[in-house]
Amino acid sequence: MKTKTAFIPPIVSALLGAAHDSATEARAKISNVKYAPYSAGDRYTKIQFDFAGVAYAGELKGRNREFVLSLDNGEGDKSVALRCMLDGDALLK
């Protein structure tokens, strides 16, 4: 029996590669990821982080609601901050 594989057009491969590289570069610019102070009336857990030396505040909502920071400034925490930015849930502080 012959196994069929999906053909991925070169343009799609190139776009996926560019998106991956872009996310990797953006994640490298994120630092100081931590929880923001709680304020009465907050509906979502808030985080704060720096992106390219600029302070941001984000909310962990939607697909990010269940994430927990490890507070080691590692790739996981940076990925959570990046997802907040991509989802439009991060603002300049």
C-alpha cells in the first residue's frame, strides 16, 4: 500500500517559515515577564513585560486564560507575553 503525503506548495512553506522566524525574533525582544499587581475589579489576570525596552501590560484572557507564568523569564513566559501581543491584549504601560 502506498502512503500518500500532503503536498505543501513552496509559497506556503515560505510563509510558514517567515512567520516562525518573525515570532522567534519577537520573542527574543521580550524580557522581565511578571504578574502585574491585582486591582479590585480586574476580570482577568494581568501581566507586565518589556518588549524592545518598552514596558507593556497584558491580560491573560481568551486562549491565554489558563496560562501560568513560571517567572524564570524563560521561553514559556516570553511566549505567553507574545501571545498577548498577537491577540491584541497588550498595551503600552
